Amino acid sequence: MNDILRPELIWIEGRCYRVNDPITNVTAFQEQDLYETELPYNEIDDEEDDDDDDLAEITQVDNSRYYTSFHVSKHYLGSIIGKKGATVSRIGRDTRTDIKIPRHGENKDISIYGSSVSNVKAAKRRINIIVISSRMKQRSTHFISIPLNLPNIIKQFENFKEHVLRDCVSRGLEESLFIRGEKLHLTVGVMCLMDNEERLTASKLLTEAREKCIMPLLSEYQPLQIRLKGLSYMNDDPKEINVLYGCVEEVNAPSGLVQRIVDSIVSHFYKAGFMDKEYDRDHVKLHVTLLNSKYRGRDKGMDEEAISKQSNKRETFDGSQILSKFSDYDFGTTELNNIHLSQRKSTGPDGYYQSTCVISCRI
């Protein structure tokens, strides 16, 4: 049960709303139950705040009607419609609007007609709550990444790999667990992008984040140098590890600057409804994956789909010797030049993940 003094919050279109029902968890709906358990309109604080951006999205049709339209991936339309149209009918009734959903096979936007701007906005926000809830339940398709795959770091990583395989004879340890050097990266956050429109929106969000969040923090520290040094792991037992990762530190900038940058990126995407905060943490866990038990078998001819299926029954490895022998291993230094919107389970022509969008971190 939620603390009544710290009610659940949800971000819709850059605004934060308080969910007053202490029992209902917006992001925990089961898809088949979403239609019955959707939050009533009056249980979401919806303060009127007709800023210019919102007004620009709504057109006055005539003296008594207002209109807006917006894209929603076809993957979420079923959740919006509900069983026998129950959900969309309820939203229309509660907000006193007429909502038109594209039919199967139609490449159209959702349209909303209402007698006032506030009614149209309320209906759109109700729909966006359903979309965000549905998106957070999907497997991630993309992630924000900072490449750390310069030749000097790859060379040190390959040396690390060689020494570990030679000097550490441990349970479950094998070569297939190591990430490929060309894919070394700092993970910022993951998201699900279901169609080209959502990928374009995410690319726009990353470009916005560059101007609003990233460059103001980096302006005095150009070029920012990052050192990949030291090891850590995700769980509490060094003999039962799934993910062993490298740590990062700033070289020519105040400690914690990288943390502030990645936190600001996640916050920007979170407020837009495209990214969740992992385990409800306020800060991103900075990590550069070096070994991952879900890669086991990759070098034995298994394809990505087979590896993904076996990740649910992963076999851990004993990393205690690695941590003892290489706890302060220095993989080298690189400059923060670019941040990528990367496709999961992909490989681009340079060996790194296929990029949907790349922004520069240089002035």
C-alpha cells in the first residue's frame, strides 16, 4: 500500500499528476484487466494549466467544438478501446468528448472532439495514461548508450579477458560470457519503441535533452574524459554473479558529473512517458557490462532469440577470483563525444549497436 503522504505520481505530457487511489498502481495493470481497473477521471489531479504548447495542439472547429489528433502505435489501440469498446466509451463519457479510434489496417491518428479545450485535453491525457502503462509492460527495444569502444579500451578489455580466462578457473566461467569489445558501452536507460513514429519522437527527445540537460552540464568540461576502471557486480554474492561490470569515473571534471548527465537524460524521457526509472531508483546505476550470464552459449551457434529465451533460466558464474585479482583493473580513458539511441540485439557496420539517433556532446 502506498504511503498517503507520498502518493504515486505519473508524468503525462511533461506534467506530474498525483494518483489519489492508494490501491491502484498505474504501471502494474495486467493487460487483460486494464479495461476494468483504469483510473476514474476524478481520481487524477488534473489542474487546469492551458499553456501555449497545449493550446497549439487543439483546434477550434466551430463555436461549440474543439478538436485534436495525435499518433498512438497500433500495438496500444486494443488497450485504449477495451473489451467491446468499454474503455474508450468510458473516457468519452467521463470527459464529455467524442473519441475516434482508427480501424484495423487504417494508418490514421486518434481524433478527439469536445465542447471545451479542457475536456479534449482531459481525454487525451486519459489515453496517454493507458499508452504509458502499456508501454512500460513491453520488452525494451531500444536503449540510450554512451559508447566506450575506442581501440585503446578494446585492447585493454581483450587483455583483461585473456588474463581472466587463463588465471581464473571458476564455476560457470567461459568465454561466451564476455561482451564483444566493439559493443562496450555505458547504459543510460531502456525503452520500448513500437513503430517509426515512436522512434522519431524518442530521437527528438534525445535531441532536446542535449540542449536542455547535457550541454549545460558539459560546457565547462570539453572534451569530457571518462576512465573505465574497477569492477563490481549486480547481486550480493560474488560467487553467484549474473552481470559483472566496469565502473566509470571523470578524469578532468568534478566527481559525479557523468551521474548527473545520465540522470538528467532519464528524467527527460521519464517525464515524456517513454522511460521508467529502474527499480524506482532516483539515480541511474552506472555500469559498463563486461560479462553477462545471458550471453552463455552465444558462441556455440545460438541466435539472439534463443539466447533471450534462455535468459529466464540463467546460470550464474563465480566471479570471486576475478574481483580479487582485477578489482582495480584500468581499461583506459575515452572522450565523451556521442550519445546514441541504440537498437537492442542489433549490430551496425562498425560492430557497435545499430543507431536510431546519435547526438554530439561536443560544442
